[in-house]
Amino acid sequence: MVEIVREKIDFDKILQIVEDHGTGGAVIFVGRVRNHSDGRQVVRMEYEGYEKMAIVELRKIAESAKKRWPVKKLAIVHRLGMLELGEASVVIAVACAHRPQAFEACRFVIDMLKKTIPIWKKEFSPDGANWVDGVIPAQIHEEESIS
Amino acid sequence: MGTDLLRLEIENQQTVAEVIGEIKKQFPKLEKFEPALSYAVNDEYAKLDVKLKDGDELALLPPISGG
């Protein structure tokens, strides 16, 4: 399941999605708003996205993860809009039969997300707001280039 | 770029690069950002030589910072 939401991320729902009695480990990554960035104080963060493409790219990451690891259940939820300190901007949950696969797949998903998903964040500090320096997206969904 | 809406007549089968060239004629400031831009056609990342047809959606994407 991949989703872009504008309200608080529903952790209970994500835990339900990754429920599976054939899985011995579920790894959950929570990305959240930190109170500092490059030595600056951060008071809140705003996320914008090119939403329909972001969904397409999230689905590709989910498919890549399933090809590379025996993933039984997977959920990726990214939130957009204005977020306060500590609030979750992204949650990734991966359930596999064994924990090493789940850790590796979860790590892969968050790393790929940061390289490919068209979402942008603006930091708000006491001195004002500025768009976070981003990365040029990697176009690396072809199997040969991510191995 | 200083406007919410830009109407641009382009030829069928023009490439992404050619369309960006047309936009730059009206918005020369775009040139400054060009080295950092990526492009998408119909929600897929696209290279500059991709040809556009009627109804296609071209997106100019600045460096990304999600997560």
C-alpha cells in the first residue's frame, strides 16, 4: 500500500496493513520533523509534492523492494502540508518472514524515496523560511542500475 | 516563474529540450535553474530527447527533498 496523505499519519492502520502470521519481523521507519538543520533551528516544516507522480514513483519503489527481498507486506505513507516538530512526515513498514530481509528492504525503500520521489520541503526557522537544498532525482528503477 | 499559467503553442513531436527552449524565450530567468532541473512526461522521469504529443503533461522538477 502506498499513500500520500495531508492529515496525521495513522500508525494503527499501517500496523494492520503489515499484519501477517507468516512474518516474523516487521520493520517500521518513521521520518519526522527535527528541530535543527545545518546548525539552524527549525520550528516547523512544510511539504509539497507533485502528488500523482509521487504515487507512481512510490509504487515503483515498492515493486523494486518486492523483487529484491521476499517482502510479504509493505506500506509507504508520505504526508504533505505543514508539520510541527516531531510529527511523522513518512512512515515505511515492511514485514518479512525473517528480520534481516525486513531491515534491508525498509532501508532500501527510504533511501530510494529520498532519491526519486518528487516532494519538496520548506524549513521554517525563527529567521524565516527556505526550501531545503535537494538532490537531483536519480532515475534508477531499471534493475541493472540498482544492483 | 512569475506566473501561474502560461499558454504556449508547440508543434506535435517537439522534444522536451525544444519546449524548454520555447519557455525560456518567455522566461529567460529559467536558464539559471536549468542545470538543476529534471523533467517528467506523464508522471515518468523523461530525458531531454523525449518527444511530446498532444495531451502530454510535461513537468519541470527542481531538486527533490522528500522524506
